[in-house]
Amino acid sequence: MSLTNSILCLFEITDPNLIVTGISKERCSTNQRIHVVHATLSYQLLKCPHCGHKSLIKNGTHMSHLRLGTLSGGRYEMHLKRQRYQCKDCSKTCGAKTKLVNRNETFTHNIKHQVIVLARDMLTSKEIAKLCGISPSSVQRILNANIHLAYRVKHLPENLCFDEFRSCNHWMSFNCCDAVSHRRIVTLKDRLSKDIIDYFEARFSVQERAQVQSVTIDMNAEYGSFIHRLFPNAATIIDRFHIIQLAGRALDNERTQTIRTIQDKHSRLYHILKSQWRLFHLDEIKVNDVKGSLKM
């Protein structure tokens, strides 16, 4: 195997038009040592990409400084001489292209892949930058451009509803829906505050979450502890169903405590409190106060 093929295979470069001309070590403006791979990119271009005529001539070269993936923790670059072409018919110029790097970029696909792999190992941006020989801001730009978020709704509704329900194996799961259309936003496998916070903070920006106007919840105190953190402009509303449910339970507790204080188990009051408990949950207009029955 030739020296050119060995170096290209080492950096996982498969472009057949690249020819390595040498390797050297240089120092940049920050006095950092750089491993430089010198190469040329040239091939026969038949038609002009602008006008389509077969009247291209070679017109010098253009030097590109590309960032390669690291091999031993240092900084590796490729100084690539790209062949330039000029059309004699339209007088426009163009250059040789390679799949090694995107247009108008200096970071190759190889180093981008290394950044993503290191990020999956839960390394910080500074640690990845140190290993790859790039800046932390460059690491963040690569991650933002190549990592796609999980499924999310296009727009977060202005009014949300939080609730939990019993799912498989008696687990309590979390459900969020649109308060107006009742369209489901997300269903999480548990109702832990940490998981709910992580979901909304990871998928929606602060500006999107600030547009939420209200969040309707039950009387779960955990929801109220982080709603303002997630949705700073949202008003917390307690669902009236749970308010009525709480009042009904309080009324039943008071009724049962009153029954326990009655000594005569055969009295009329004991019988009414024991068997006619549904009357205490009816609307006042539906109760006949004379006969103690429902109004027809």
C-alpha cells in the first residue's frame, strides 16, 4: 500500500481524487503544535457548472485548511490545494469539490463524528474540545447542527393540563394535553418531577415555554413547585373537578365521624346518615326538603 493510501485510510478518507504530497509539523499563532497533511485535489471536469459548455481550462489552485479528526489528542489539519477551473465561454470560475467536507466549511465529517461519539459518553464540551483540538464553542456548534431532538409538537399550546393516571403494573404515569382541544402533548412513563422538568426543558426553548398562559392541575403539590420554573408567565389553575372531589371526600369523612358518635344504631338519624349518603352529594335544587327525596 502506498504512503498516500495509508494516510487516507488512517483518517478514513475515501475520496480517490485526493493525493497526499507530504506530512509536516507546524506551530499556530497560539504556539500549539499542528500535524499537517499536505494534499492536492484535482480531477478532469468536462462541463462548466454555470453554462454547461465544454470549454474549461485549469486556472491555478486554492488552498483550504481543513480540520481532521485527532489520532493522539493533538491537532491535525489538511492543507488541501483545490484545482480551480475557468470557463472560456462565460468567464466564470469553479473549483474541485470533495465529500470530505461540506461547502464553505473547514471541519471534516471525520472530526464531527468524533465529537458526536465523545458527546455520547457524557463528556463536557471542554473535555471534548481538549481531546479533539478544537474550541468548546466549535464543539457546541457541531452538536447543535448534527443532533436532532426527539419528537415534539410543533407549537406548545397556550393552555396545558397536567394529570397522572395508573398505567401498567400499577405505575403512576404522567399525562399532558391541550386544555382547549384536549389533544395529547406527551405521556411519560412516570410522574417524577425530574423527568417532567427534563422533558420540557430539553424540547422547548425558554421563549416557547414563556408563551404558555395557564397550566391546569389537580391538588398535587409537586406540580406547583416547578410550574413557574418551566412556564414563567403561566397561571396555575386547580381543576374544579378535583375541588368538588375534595369537598365530597371531606363531607363523607364528616358524615362517617358523626355516625360513630350515634349510640342508637336503630335510630332514624343513624339510618339516614348510613343509607341515604347519596342525598348529601346532590345539588340543593334537586332535593325535596319536605319528603327528603328527589324532586321530579
